[in-house]
Amino acid sequence: MNVEVILKGPVRGLGAEADMVKVRPGYARNFLFPRGLAAPVSVASKRQLESLKKKRAEREAAEANQAQEVAAKLARLVLSFELKQAEEGAEKLFGAITAGEIMGALVEKGFAVERRNIQLARPINQPGEHEAVVDLGYSVKTTIKIKLTGKTGESMEKGAKTRRPRKGSASGVEGQDSQIKDA
């Protein structure tokens, strides 16, 4: 038998504020009520429902505006990656750039983006310019540019430092204002 509760704030996997949901009695009694995340459905709590709906609308509007601002900044960003190349002029690169490495480069630049929100058809393993779609929620999507280059073993021996980006990092990130390079 389930009990009906009104959520006071967003609960992952359950709903957002002002949602009336049915949950197991133990979950409500032991988790939701002690943490102040929900209230039992009553005449008084139904009156609070309107104020919770207003609070939810304001929060969602603010988050949508923030997503639009982040999308505008990401649209101007160019991420640069460098991978080891078999020989000069060859199209074959050793390794590939994945959504996880793109996420790491974005985190370095101060963008809080989850890997699952970066949409790539397949990992990028050809030199050149590519694009990836980033879903920021609230129906806000933007495209970021990715520049992939290759370095041969000969140029690496001459003193140029090239490394395969580890998960969560990039060899270089170019933006409108700043540039990060390996030293």
C-alpha cells in the first residue's frame, strides 16, 4: 500500500517540488519526511501547493536562462586535441577523442557538463574539425567545435611534448579569451 506525499523540493528519480507522488510508507517515513523533502497530503499541505508551484516555476525559469547563457558561451568555444600520428600526412591517429575527454576539457574551462549530455555519433579519430552536440536541459542544445590534429613520432623526438589526453583532460583548449597549452 502506497501513501501520497507532496514533494517540497526536487528528488532525483521521483519528481520536483509541488508534485504529488505515491511512495512506499517506509520511504516516506524514513527518508522523505526526516529530510524535509516531502509532506503528507493534508488540507494544510494542499494550501502550500500553490506556493510550491510558484517556487518551482521561478527555479525552472532561472535554470533555463542559465542554460541559455552557457549555450552561448559553448557555441564560441573551440576544443583542440592532439594525438600521436603514424606518419606525416597519414589519416591514421593512435587513439580517439570520446565524450569523456570532451567533458574533461569542458570541466577544465569551468563548464559543468556531464558526459552523458555530450552527443557524439562515434569517437573522433580523424584529423580535422568536428562538432559535438551538448544537451544542457530545458530543450537547450548547442554545438561545440573540436579540432583534432596529429603529431608524428619524429616531431615528438625533437622536443615537442605530445601526450594522449587522459580521461578528463585535453592537450589544449582554445577559447575566445584564453588558451591552455602543454608546457
